[in-house]
Amino acid sequence: MEFCQKLKLLREEEGVTQSELAKKLGVSQSAVAQWEAGTRVPAAQAVVALARYFDTSSDFLLGLVDERLRLVPYFKELSQDEQTFMQAFSQLTAEKRNALAEIVRLFLSE
């Protein structure tokens, strides 16, 4: 599914109009319409704002991962570096997650 299709689906699931979404993001309604039509691509900061608004990852919106990850409620309160780390961690295999968790435990025990 392409970005434009995902955006429209998420917006409709949320039950907001293009105009309402545009206001929340600080963009014009025509910008949202163009994103959904696939005639224009949002800037990186708009993609981040959309991901936060729809409680998902920018990777999902951009088609880098197929599975929509719901973000934990406190995620929005994390710094950008922490959010980036959490998104990257969620894409690791179980084996790599375990290895990274062990490394973090070692750092914390020092």
C-alpha cells in the first residue's frame, strides 16, 4: 500500500476530515488532499507529525515496514533520539533485540 493510500485510510479510521487534519498539522487542506491523491509528497517534518498524530511509525507511513506498529502512550513524550531508538529497536529480530538488551544491562550495571 502506498503512502497516499495509507494516509487516507488512517484519516478515515480516525474519523477526521482533510480540513481537520490539516488544522492539527498546521498545513493547508489542499496539501493533505494532494498527499492523499499522490500528487505531492509531504516534507519530513510533516511525515513525523502524521506518524505522531496517527500513533504509528513514519516507517509504516513511508512503506519501509508493512506492519503498523502502535506506539505506546508515553512514546510522544520521549525525545526525538529516544523515539528513533525505539523505532529502530522494534524492527530488530528477536535475537538482535536480546543481544541489545544484554548490552544495555551491561552499561547499566557499571
